[in-house]
Amino acid sequence: MKKKIGLYAVFLVALCFFMLYRLDAYIMKPGSAYDVSKFVTVANNHSDEAGSMSLMTVAMQQATPFSYLWAKTQKYEKIMDIKQVRNPLEDDEEYNVRQLKLMSDSQFNAKYVAFQRAGLEAKIHFNGVFVLNVLDGGASDGFLKAGDEITKVDGTEITNQQMLVELLSKKQLGDKVTIQFLRDKKEQQETIALKEIPQAEEKRAGLGITYAESKSIETNPSVTMKTEDIGGPSAGLMFTLEILNQLLDEDLTKGYAVAGTGEMLIDGSVGRIGGIDYKIIAADRDGMEIFFAPDDEISPEMKAKYPELESNYATAVKTAKEIGTKMKIVPVKTVDDAIAYLKQLAPK
């Protein structure tokens, strides 16, 4: 009896390990289409959409031994090494913070470009320097953390990212600097002794952080965006089109189910994203009729380094043909390409 109980216990432990133990790998698979109007609201909008604008997602999960082996048998599930997903210098929390920052920047660019295309003004405010991650063993280790926004150094207000670089460049190893920052919208202050930056190519004193500008945009009419559960920059194009559609009197959807993907850059160009093949599959499954795909250019240098690399649009067309979808795949280099395509469509 005791032997049976022992074997049963060993079986349960092995099963738990097989199902729950997290490997240093992720699994990517098709996600879903989400109506952007559920996330974006322009005050006093003119939108009475006969169709819909949808952003596309991929599903990402950290692999377990079971899900890893299962993914090996599935055509549309991709196993990715953790280094392909996460910066080796960041932990899980810092990875999530970076994804949310990419989404925040995507929203900023979407508002800016949409208002520009609508002929409306928008005011830009610099909020500070956003901490993306804190290097282990660096000067800020234990003082700052990902998500903090540095607003002042030694009492001097930071009005652009370059200011932080210039203020710190005058310092030596061991010098102490007083950093004022926002954490969870609360002002805090720390005095930090500068150290050699870990893993830096050249030896110099610094805070030991990676960072980016934190900016906000003020618009009239105001735009409310609720995207707490979405990370990354790939919804930028569809955010821009949805904002513009709510600003304009005309309905850009013309009654169609419109989907797409692509990072929205500040100059209106559409940037390359990952997982477009899985987004095509998800869009077809969710009944989308039109799909905007970034028509990015692969430089000769990149092609030489990665011979198999192709544009997002090329991958999208190949996947669409493979699954036999009737969905129209439309290449876009800029947001203007997408707007022009929608405007020439006959109403459904």
C-alpha cells in the first residue's frame, strides 16, 4: 500500500513538473481581433461606423514541458528562445514595463499623426526620462526601478533626454547625484553614488540604467485610450485610423471589417512588427475582410545577414495564400496609404 502511495506521489510530482515548470522559452500562436473602438474614444466624435477597425494580437506564453512538446506538433505554434523575446538584461517585470512603454509610445504617435492628418493641433509635453531597466550591480540597483520617471538631477529639471546625458557626463566615479523621480505618480528622491556602468563598452561613470523619453500629448477634442492589457507597438496603425475615423465626418470603414498591424512612427510611416503570419490567421478566423500589412523594405545588409528575411507584406501574402483566405491583404508604407485605400473603397 505504501509503495502504491509513493508511486502515486511521484507521478503527481512529475505531472506537476510537466504541466507547470516554466522553461526559458516562449510559445507564439494566433491571437484575436479586437475592435479598436472599444479601446479608443474621441470626445464629441462623429463616428457612426457601419464597419469596424480591429487591432490584431498574437498569444504569447512561457513554455512548460507539456506546451513545448505540444507546440512541436502544431503548424501554427512557434517556439521562441527567451532571448528572442526578452532583452537578456531585463527580468520579467522589466520586460512587462518595456512592453507597456512601447504601447504608450504607440498611443502618443497615433494621436499625433491622426490629429495632424485631420488638420488639428496637438500640444506635446515632456514628462521626464523613463527608466526601462536597472542594470544589476549598477549605481541605481536598489534605488530606481523600471517604470520610474526621472524629472530632476541635483535640482535641475530635465526638459529633454539629452540633458540627463550632459549632466551625468560631467561626473566622476563615486560622485553623488540627487535624483528626483515619479513612481506610481508619487514624487520620490534618492541620492545615488555613481558607479562604472556594467557591461558598457567604455568605462565611464553612470546611473546604470537604460531609458527613453516620456512624453504626453494634449489634444482638443480629448482622446481616451484604455489599453492596460495590451503591450507592444503593433497596434499603432489601427489606433491612428480609429482616432482619425472618429475625428472625421465620413466613415472610413465603409461597412467593412478592417484589420491591420504595424508600428505607427511619428512621421506617419508604418513600422515592421513580429508575428504577422499568426495575425493573418487570427484575422481570417475572426472574419476580417481587409488587412493592412507593413510593406517594409529589407536592406541588402539585412538580407545578407538573414537570407530568409522578408517584408511583413510578403509574409502576409504567403500566409493568406497558404490558408486560402478571401481577406484582402493591402500593403502600406505609411498611414496615408491606408487612408487612401479606404477612401477609394465603394461603400459595402
